[in-house]
Amino acid sequence: MNYNAEHMKRAIACSCENIDQEGGPFGAVIVKDGKIIAEGTNRVTASNDPTAHAEIVAIRNATKYLNNFSLAGCQIYTSCEPCPMCLSAIYWARIDAIYYANTRDDAKEIGFDDSFIYDEIALSMEKRAIPIQQFLREEGLEAFKKWSTTSDKTAY
Ligand SMILES: [Zn+2]
């Protein structure tokens, strides 16, 4: 893997600056063809958005910049190892490579612990902390049937 330390230094600078902008100590940049095309910082409390982690914000800015839902051909540099939500978003965005500085254990030491989510994912549904119940499957399948028979759609 061929990383560029300058891109990581920018992600780290974003994470530091963000503390003075009412945000958490996390920053990320997305790179395409050797250039930073988008940045993101943690805006969870500032925007009352629990999904506004640095990586998610950077992905939203990059897809808007490229006017494309796919970030194939891009790399993400993030100041901290991505949490399960951000890791999933990175996969959905088709990003080519992930570089991170701080580890999840470093984040845990300052009160950002995502290990419980990794634990939850590994548990069977009935053992998870948040109750989850399936019902109305037949009705729910209507949209899937419609999707299957629609020819004018953007697959992703
Ligand atoms: Zn995250």
C-alpha cells in the first residue's frame, strides 16, 4: 500500500482544529489521483447528527464533489481507525484503501469506545442490546419485486 504522509498530516490537522469548532477529535480526507478532493471532521454534537463521523462527512463531501455515489479510485486517510459504521460506509462507497493514524484502543482511552458495536455484530439477534423484531415480510417484499422488474434503474 502506497500512502502519502502529507495527506495523513492534513487529516490529523483537521482532527486537532475540529476541537476548537465544537467537534470531536477526528478528521479525515479523501484522495483521488494524488490530490485531496474532500475533507471531513466529526460534527456529531455540533450538528446533532450521530452519523456525522469524520469519515462519513468526508464521504458525503467527496461524492458531492465528484457527483457520483461511487468513490472507486479514491483512498481515505483518517486520523483514527474507522468505527464499524464508517468502515461499512467506506465499503459501500467502494473506496480503494484505508489509512489511519490512531487506533480504536487510543480512542477508547479518551472515551470513544466502539468495541461494544463490534461485540453486538458478533451476537445473534436475540442476544443484542437493542431489541430487533421482523414482521410484515410479504408486504415488505413488494418494493423488492418492483425493483426486480424495473428496467430503468441505477444498480449499485
Ligand atoms: Zn465512525
